Amino acid sequence: MDIFIPRDLSREAARQLLTEHAEYGKWELSRVRLHPDGSRHVRLRRKVMRVRSTL
């Protein structure tokens, strides 16, 4: 999942946005690209859930 964060969005608001995606959508941060104009391009990936066998 790719998210474009404009440069006028505060750092705190961007953190809150990414935290919500991580908690409720089970995503984790994969890559952040900071552009010269101050905008950010964030790539998230699905979190891998490791489950142990109970057998």
C-alpha cells in the first residue's frame, strides 16, 4: 500500500495516520521516500504473522 503525505501535513499528523494503519490494518512500514519539496511517499506492507503449531 502506498501513501502520499503532503508537505503541509505536520509530523505528528503523519505519525498518527501511519499508527492507525499499523494498528487497525495490520500494516508495517516498508519504505519512506522524502522528496525535495518536503512531501513523503510511504510504502507499507502486510505484517507477517508467525503462528506456532499446537500439535
